[in-house]
Amino acid sequence: MAMVGAFELGRAQVGGGSADEFNDTHFHLTNYIQQGIDPRQFLQIMGRRVTRSTLFGIPLQQQWSYANSGDFAPTYYLQSDAPLYYYSFTDAYIASAYRSLSPEDRARFDPMITGFNPADMYGVDHIRRVLQTFPGVFTGIGEFTIHKEFVSAKISGETASLTNPALDRILDFAGQVGLVALIHNDIDMPLAKPDTEPVYLSQMKALLKRHPTTSIIWAHVGLGRIVHPVRVSAETAERHASHMEIVEAMLTDPALSHVSFDISWDEVAKYAVASPEAMARVVGMLNKYPDRFLFGTDTVAPAGPEPYYAVFQIWAPIWKQLTADASLKVRKGNYQRIFDLARQRVRAWERANLK
């Protein structure tokens, strides 16, 4: 009860928000050591400002290696050199937490399956098994990671790859079932050489084109902490595309019409509002292609409303410049369209296949 009271107090302190401001495409209930908040506490944070949200943990567990950090218990992947490993129980935990809610509260969440290894040919079997064990719960898969700065190299076992048939099996199955696939893949390596094509771009586009019937969301528009937007210097002898040009080329490619982009994470938001020129470019793109972008916070087990709504507030100057249609679609409408269809398709697949 004390915890709930604290969340209520925090919500009152934030104040100023309107009802039904956004749907959250990207939310982590738990962190890298599988700790966090429960859905009821999150509902207190959401209040009336957030209509719906995805619900997933983090599929990777940070190992506490005494040889590495002694008595210091790391809670984040940057706090230790010890490995990360896949933590499959996260899906059972999310399902259990979701099922503990009332039907009315469940309707506000779209749980996602994350506890699979995308480098394992049996990864697809994990997803199928989760659907069989928890019918009526999950809407999609992800956020799951292929290439991610600082993370990929820390994961025990085989490194995930965009060319691994295991990943194709997973995305094929997602398309058959109707699961939304939220994938994190950096567009480039950290500290990449300027004026070169992003190292993972060609592989990523090829992967997306191999799965035209799967609803795929590319998290963070391919960006990271160190993986900055692709820039082109005026002095370069060879013409290369900037980040905005890369994204626009994908948006206008008919073979990628099944792909959307999430603009979650404060690290992404800071690039969008970095300057008036940057904001003008982002506003122009969102207004031109309003059906292809979804807002998300990418917050991880927030302690209260202030850290949760901080990401949405960073985008405030851009929300003000969007057309009414674009603003509604990016903040709410695209989520509702994509995840409502996924709910229908997954439930139909379950009725036909889980007997």
C-alpha cells in the first residue's frame, strides 16, 4: 500500500498532462537483473495520460561475477565486464503479471515475448511454447536484440546475426501467427568512420525484405548511445546518404511497406531536438510519413511518473509542430492499428492451432 501511495503522490506532483496523450510502443517492466515494478504500479503511473502500452521485460540477465566486481552487484550491463545471458523465465513472469490483472486492465497492455535466443534455431520453438502455455496473453515478440553497442559482445555463446537462419525462422513464424516483431538493431558500429555506408544497413534491409508478411518495428530508428545519426560531410568525394535520407528511402520502398519505426528512448529524442534544423527535418518527415512512426518511452521499471514522462516531454516542441493528423497517428493511432490487428491475428492462430 505504501508503494501505491508513493506512485499516486508522484502522479499528482507531475500534473499538467492531458487524458489519452499517447500509447507506449516500447516499455520494459523489468531491468537487467529482472527487477522492476508490477503492472499495477505501472497503471498508477499511466493514469489517464497513457491509454495502452506494450509490456515486456529484458531478455538478458547481467551475471554477477564475484571475480569481476566483488561485492558490488551490477544492475546494468555497463556496470560489469561479466557476461549477459538469455533469461527465458522473463516470459512466464510477464504472463503471470498480466494474468493477475482484471480484464479491464489487461485490455490496456500488449505483452511481448522476449526470452528467446535469436541465434538459436530452436528460438522459434520457445516462442511457440510460450503461446501454447499462455494463450490469450501475447501480442508480439521483442524488444529483442541483434546488433547493439556494448551489449552484443557481452552475450554468452554465439553472437546473433542478421544473416542467421535462426532469425529468419523466428520472423517467418511471427508472420504466420500475426505477432508484431519489435527488433533492436543498430544501423552502424560504434564510432564508425564518417562518410561510409552504415555497416549493418544492407543486411538489415535484406532481412526486412525477406519477411514481407511480418509486421516489423525497427526500434530507435537504428540509433544508440554511441551510434549517432548517419552524417555526410560536405567535403566527401563520394555521395553517401544521411540518416534521414536512408530512412526516407526505406519509407518509399514498396518492398518495405510492412516496416515501421519506433522513435523511443531519450537517446533518440536528444538527436531529434538537438537544433532547430534537426527539429525541422524530423517534423517534416513525421508529417510526410505519419503512418510509419510510433512513439515509445523505452523506460525501464521507472520509479515514478517523472522519469517515465520525461521522454514524452523531450518531444514536446515537435508535437507542437506536427499536423493534427500526424501527431495523433504517431502518438496513438499507429499503435492502435498495428497492435489491434496483431491481437486479432494471434488470437485466431491460437484458436486454430492450440487444441
